[in-house]
Amino acid sequence: MTNRPISPHLQIYRPQLTSVLSIVHRMTGVFICLGLPCLVYWVWTLTQDQEHYEQGRMVFGSILGRTLLLGWSFAFYYHLCNGVRHLIWDMGKGFDIEDVYRGGWLVVAASALMTVVTWVVAYSIRGQG
């Protein structure tokens, strides 16, 4: 066995915005995929009788259900915004370090803002009905 040096890894490097956003992008993609069966279940309950519809409302109206919906909505918006950021990079733009960080913080802020707006609008529509 040889004592060759190993590559630096997570214990060596300090987390940077770019690496954290990259990891979160992957995590949100997985989270969205895991949520797809729940979305299918919800749509299915809408097509069934009153009993199944009420069951779906109970599941997604619970604290756990709403927490998951909040997480999925943020994950969707984050994944969308970061995907647009990657498309901009694919066009060869935004590679200056200042642009990379500005774009990263913009992705986080836009995702949070869109999530809040979605939930505010959803609750205002719900209150009118």
C-alpha cells in the first residue's frame, strides 16, 4: 500500500455559495421527484368522489401536508431559477466572480419571493371562496 496524497475534500474546503447552491440544486431536484407521486395522488383525489376528495384535503391540509407543500413550492422555484441561471451560463455569460455571486443570491431571493407570493395568493383566494 502506498502513501499517496488524496484529493482535498469537504473537510478541507470551506463551503462557498457556489458549492452550496450546486448541492441545493441537486437536493431540490430529488425532492421534486419524490413529491411527484403526491401530486399524482392529489390530482387523482380531485377526479374521484367526495370521500376521496375530502381525504386528499385532509392529507394536504394537515401541518405535515402543508409543510411538504411549502417545501415543494420552494424547491420548484429554486430549481427553476437556478436552471435559468445555468441557461445564462450556457450562453457564455455571467462567469465573472461578482456575477456568479450576484446571480446566486438572486436565485435564493427570487425563489423565496416567489414562494411567499404563491402562498399569499393561494391563501387570499382560499379566503374568498
